Amino acid sequence: MFKRRDGVVSQIASKKLVLLDVDGGEYYSLNDVGTRVWELSDGSHSLEQIINTLIEEHDAPGDVIRADVTELVEDLVVEKLLVKVS
């Protein structure tokens, strides 16, 4: 499971979710799929649950969604915007 790290502020701007890492001063923007991943990363959904939710919500091949979501979550962890929780 993953959750949003404390110290990351999010706000919708120009139809995109903008994230600000308060500690590092870096800005990030997420498209609609990334925004949904961010919303579901609340510490109560596993990566598999997030992927399955997006597969249900979007008309795209499941393997493409799985690969894209996995890559995004990995990137958000590397950037220290998401943290893995047990």
C-alpha cells in the first residue's frame, strides 16, 4: 500500500493536479490518470487495487494501464511524494 507523504501539498490548476513538495520546493503535475492514482494512494489501497480501479474506469488495455500505473507509482516513490506502508 502507498500513501501520500506529509509535506506534499496538492491543488487543481488548469485541469491538472499540481503537487508541491514543501520540503524540497519542487513542483510536479499529474494528468487525470495520475490524479486518480494520487487520490487512491491513501494508505488503504494496494497497488493492485489501484490498478484494478483504473482498469475498471478507463477504456484502455489492462496491460498498458498496469505498466503505466506501476511506473508512475515507482516515480512518485523515488521523488518521495508517496511512501510505502505496510
